[in-house]
Amino acid sequence: MFERSSLLALMGALAAVALAPVAALAFDGSTDTAAGPALPKAVVPGVVAPAKVRPLEEAVRFGTQALRSGDMEKGIDSLRYAADQGHAGAQWKLGRMYAEGEGVERNDIKAFEYFTQVANMHADDNPSTPQARFVADAFVALGAYYLEGIPNSKVRRDPGRARDMFAYAASYFGDPEAQYHLARLYIDGDGVSRDPRFAARWLGLAAHKGQYQAQATLGGLLFKGDEGVPRQGARGLMWLTLAREAAAGPDDKWVVDLYDDAFSTADSDERAMALVYLEQYVKTGR
């Protein structure tokens, strides 16, 4: 979430250039719901979780400690043991390591395989369990791979399959990253019919969970308006302000640019009303 002091400073900047607050319509993204189609438990048919041989948490704990101490061989061996027994956290960790080249040579195929194991074995896990976050992230990772494809492999670009991955994690697990990526498909019309209004619903859900990319995208959508989405300058500027505060790296330049463009073109009434919305959001999260 965002630091109150930082938001108050941003609100002060808005207040300094605003003349007076005026009434405006609100876009209530938090109350809209949408559901993507549920996927069968097996993303790749025929994969069955092996029976547990011994308690796995000990192996995962040992593997994690070994990785932290720099003993990559022992760490990976322990995680592989747990992953082979169906431990979602171990499968996910190995997937992330290969996807990012963390302590191992980057290998997107191995990463894809581990994420697929998570999806195959844990798609029906209770969303309230601690390991659910690993499962949701695995679906998001698979969606990203299907969206781009993996060169020199059988994993081809398949936006429709990517949509299935994002939709499952967005609806069943309520994952904000998945909700954001699903919305982007409908904004861009990538593999689906373009539908800004449907995208706005998913963006609203993710934005209220603090996903700053969704906040930025929703803010830009509302500030300019689009098909089925009436323009709401003040509300859009509010979301862009929140996203601007969270933007931290060079990859977030697009967020900063969206905010700067909206702030420079907003009139004084919109800036003032955005301040009102920000104050309300800091107090209530709405």
C-alpha cells in the first residue's frame, strides 16, 4: 500500500493548483464483478502428483536456507525433492529461479514446466490458503509465456490460451496481477474482442488491491474516456496520482508519463475533485 505521508504530499500539490471542488460522477470499480471461465484442473493432461514420502516443509526450509547461504546445489536438490512430491511453493520457487536466472542459468522451458506442475496439481486449491499465492502467480507466469511464446520451443504465442490463464487466476484466486493482465488483453484487443468497459471492471478490482499498473491504466482510461467508459477526469487523475506514487523503476516511465500528461491537461476543478477523492481513498480505501 501507499505511505499516508506521501499521498498527503501529493494531495497538497493538487490543492495548490486547484481552485474549488465540484461534484463529479464516481466510477465504482470495486463493486463490479466479472468471471472468466474456469479451467479444468489439469492444464496438461496426464500429470499426477506423486505420493508424499516424508514431510516436505523440512525439505523446503532446508533448501531455502541453503540458497540463502550460497549453497545452490544443496538448495536446488532439496527444492526439487519437494517439487517432485507436489509442493506448490517449491515448484513455484524453482520456476521463478529458472525464469529469472536466479542462481541458475535462465531456462524458460524449465520455468514453464515447473509453473505447469503448479497449475496441474494445485488449480483447485482453496484460494484462502497461504500457498494460493504461488498457484495464482504460476497461472500468471504461464499466461505471460503464452502471450509471447518461447523461442525455439513448442510453446507458441497463443493469446487465447493466455487469456484462459489470466482469467482463471483473476476469477478463482482473485489475483490482482492476473486481473490487470486480463484487462490489458481487452484494452488492446489481443486475442479477444476489444472491450474497454469489461477491462475497466477488472482494472477496478485490481486497483483497489493496490496494483499500481492497474491504477495507472484505469486512471488513463477514465481520464480520457473510451468506448463504454465515460470520461471522468477527476477520478482518473486520482488513480493516476496513486499509481505515480508507487512507480519506482525505469520500467514505470509510462506511468509517470500518463500522470504528467493528465495533470498538465486537467482543469482546476478536476484537480480539486481529485484531491477530494484522494482524501477519501486515504481514509477508507475507496
